[in-house]
Amino acid sequence: MSGLKKILRDIPGVVKLVNNLRGIRSGIRLTGGLIFFAFTGKTSDATHQAMISVFCATHGRSNDFLSWIIGKFRRPYVFDKGSIGVAGEIDSDSMQYAVSALREQGYYVLKNKLPSDICDRLLAYATTHPCKLRPMDGDKIGAAIMAPYHRDAPQAVRYEFLQQDLLDNPDVQHLLADMSLAALAQGYLGARPVIDIVALWWHTAFSDQPDVEAAQYFHFDMDRPKWLKFFIYLTDVEPENGPHSFVAGSHRSGDIPSALLDKGYARLTDEEVAIHFDQKDFIEFSAPRGTIIAEDTRGLHKGKHVGTGDRLVMQIEFSNCLFGAFYPQPHLGNDVVPQLRERLRQYPDLYSFVDGR
């Protein structure tokens, strides 16, 4: 029995050793994947998973190191100072304040709102254009269903629009041509940004329970080494409409505790997260339509469960490079608004997430 007792006593040490060995293996795989990406521009799923594993093992410091290196190679653009967009005036004191707030808290609510006429047109688009019904937990049916969303008769918790369809929308194209968003992202990323993901979705009150598939549990994102997301409310969002929620400061390296990171790339309940953070750090963004939230979703966040009504949110993400998760490359056709066409000429790398440039 003494031998068994010794084994049991040493289990924590054995587990730690195994985790360290896994971390070393993931680190080697990540290094090889970075070299492969440098030559091909492609990332394997195994390399992406290795980045997540090393991120969890180092409490985010590996991503900080990668981003520092990326910043040395992807030197920032020189945008026209004084130009004004939805994020304000480029290179102004207010933009510098926004960057500082993002670094400290992980989020910043822009002073300007998206104009009402654009909100009107995008809302009309989102109630008439076919979108994908996101299947609920454990439900494989509905993943292939494409249909317009009827606000008075939801059939799923989440409806998602295809990125390819969004890129054909002139209002979306105008937003992609807005250099104030790119400038704010660049200031935060510390590197030349690239637009990464454009998304639009509805959350509804179809279910009386939070849904994992609809991202209604706390989690962190980890598609790239570093990124900044802009969430744009296109409907008024009150507490009962499922406001976006964020744990302030949890984007910083070392601020997500081991007890949560040891679970890996997992969805977390409110109770699991509440143990480790002060109540004051839990932010819910109840706000009128047109509100724009800049956020580093490396921090813990979720879309709160919708109790009544619905909410429509657009997302535009900027990253410091496209290393990481695989997304099909959408196409940008010839029918492009003049402003975006000019930006494609000026800043081609900013739009390298699409072909047909």
C-alpha cells in the first residue's frame, strides 16, 4: 500500500509534469506552424489549437510575445491625420484616450453612434434578407436552413448572415472604408491591421435558457494573436434584450485565473466566473441602437440570454495578422462603392481577407 500511497501523493506533481510536457509539445508545434505560415500564409488546425494551448499555459504571455514580433514586421499605416469617421478624428486626443482605455479595461464605448439612416437600412436588410438559423445545443437540424428572420415568430436563438452577402451590401462597404475604425484598431494592436471578420446576427427570445451554440456563456476568443472587435448595436438593447457582457480587465495577461484557463477553450457559467472577479468588473452594455463598442474579446465575454424581444448586432474585427483559425476567403466583386475602391488601392493589405481586390 505504501507504493500506492506514494503514487497518489505524487499525482499533483505528475499532472503538472504532464501539463508541462503538453505545453512544450504545443510550443514546438506552434513554432513550426509560424514558420509554415510565414512561407505559405496558411495555418493548420493543429497549429491553431497549439496557439490556444500555449496561451492557456502562459496565461496569455505567448500571444503578447507573438504580437510584439508581428509589430516589428507589420509596420503601421500612416493614415490621414484629422480625417473623421464613426470612431472620431484620426490621431486625436480622444482616439488616444480610447486606446488607453482599451489597454486598461479591454473595452471602450465610442462617443459617436452609427447614423440613424444607416441603422434603418441595415435593419431593413436584416428583416428581409435570408440568413442561417444557428442550431441550438445538441441540435444538428437547422444548420443548413436559410430564411429571412421574422421578428414576431423566431424559430431559433441565433440567426447569422453570410459574410459573403454582407460584403455585397453598400452600407457595410462604407463601414469597411471608414479609416477611423482602422486607425483605432491600429493604435491598439500596435501593428498594421487587417480586417478579419464581418458578421451580423440576431439573438432572440426563442429559448428560455442560455444557449452554448449562441455564445450565451462566458468565454474568451482565440482566433488570432491579437485583435480588436467593433460591436455595433442596430436595435435598442435593454437589459431584457440580451446585452453584450464583458469582464473588465480580463483581457490582460495573467488576469484569467488558472482555474478557468485549465478548462481550455470552454464555455463558462456565470457562477464559475463570478468566483474569480469582483462584481464591479461585470459590464453589461445596455444601450441605444447605433452604439459602437470596441472590445478585446480575449477577455471573458458573452451575449446575455434574451428574455424578451431580440437584438441585432454587427461585428467588424481587425487583427494584427491572419495567423490562426481558418475562415473561407470571401470574394469582393466589381460592384464596390467608390470610397471602398479607393481604400483598396491605398491600403491593399488591410483588405487581404478577401479575394478579388
